[in-house]
Amino acid sequence: MEVIIVDNDSNDHSAEILLSEYPKIKLIENEKNVGFGRANNQALPYIKSRYVLLLNTDAFVEPDTISKTIQYMDANPQCGILGVRLVGRDGVLQPSCRYFPTPWNIFLNRTGLKRIFKHSAMVDEMSWDHATVRNCDWVPGCYFLIRKEVIDQVGLMDSRYFLYYEEIDHCLSAKKAGWQVTYFPYSSVVHLGGESAKSEGEITSSGRQIESLKIESELLYFYKNHGLRAVFVDVFLSTLADSILLLKNIVKLRRPRWIFVHVTHSILVWSCFIRTQMGKKPIH
């Protein structure tokens, strides 16, 4: 097994500790945080094995997870990318088997109108028990097992995404090339990031930064894969969703900070729309 660590300018001395404890690992140290996709792309050219596992720092695997997932892919050569059952520290299931995002299903999810449009494919399909193997559109990147042939065929992750949507885009490329993306339920990974991710209600500086990165990647993804019309529809529906949520909070007499968050979100959307030149160019 080859182990390659990409250190995205950490300041906790973890790189030095890793080298002292595991001198045989390959360590790539960046002078700044280059983002999720770009960091993975730095490691991928060094890998010569049949499979590549992208594993987040906040993901913790069971002892037999890697062997089980590789055995499945060996037995199913049409499977190009595989993800596993994700749970939080508390054992609660996290979205693990997902549909591609569209402006419509993002809108339904944000506004809660998915309860009315029950037959629309949501990004996070949580209405089944996640107990069986299922082919899906994409799996989260915290445990992302890729067949090396897929990388050789479709290339590395798109480096224009700083954070969010890089694994979605890569799964889309793999499926277009004829590969299957598979959810494998017989191993679980504890994913801490799913617990601590910023909620839409966060209006802190860090919360705005994370939300801005997500919006930026969303616009880049829609322009790349669906064209300018999809970007316009996404921005329109996002603004409409903020307006609906704003009115709901006013009617409920919520505190001003809960009302302000939707105004802030709309400002971020339009700012990213302009700064990315309508989804054509990355900001970061």
C-alpha cells in the first residue's frame, strides 16, 4: 500500500509528526491551502497501484473497510468509483448515496418544498435504509475509492473547484465515460465533517467564507456541465428561495439575525455570479 499525504499548509506540526512516526510515507507540503481537488491532484500522479483512495482527514475507517471495498471492485470491474456508508460520531447516517444537483432540486431542498414534489430526485436521498448496494450518481469525497483506469481515462479532478463539487464533477465524467458509481453499505466510515459543517443559519465570517466557496463551485459546475442557462436558472431559484425563507422568518417573527442570513446569502450568490463571470472562471 502506498500512502501519500498532502499537507495544505497546516500549522499544528502534524507534518513533522507524520514524518517522524512514518518515515516511509510520501509527504507533499504546500505553502498555502490550495483546496481539496488541487491537493488530491498533487498526489495522484505518484500512484501506480490499481486503486486510489482519497480519504479526508476527518474520516475514520474500520479495520477491514479498505480490503472489503477493494474486493468488491475486483469482483465488479464495471465499478469505477465507490463510496461507503457514512455516519457521524453519534452513529447517525449521513447522506452517502446521492443524485446529481440541479437548480430545481437545490431549490426544493432549501425551501422545504420537496415535501410537495415527492417524486423529484433530491441530491440527498434519505428515504431508504441504505442497507443494500446501489448504483448512484455520486458519492461524497471523504472516502472516495477510484479505479486507476478511471483517472487514466477521464483525468484528474478539475482544479478550478477550490472546495465542493469536485467529486460530483469527477463522478459525472466517469459516468459519461461508461463507468458505474456505486454505494457500498457493508463498511462504515465515521465522518466528523458532516457534524460540524456550517448550517445555513451561520452568519459568522468563517460561515460566509465556506458558503461563498460552495456557491462559487456550484456556479462553475452548472456552467461547465449544463451551460449558461443553468447558471441563470440556479441564480434565479436561489434568489427566490432566499425570498421565500425571508418571508417565512418574518411571518414567524424570528429574530433579525435569522432574517439577515437570507439577505446575506443572496448577496453572496450575486457576488459570486459576477466574480465568476457567470460561472465561467474561478475566483480562487
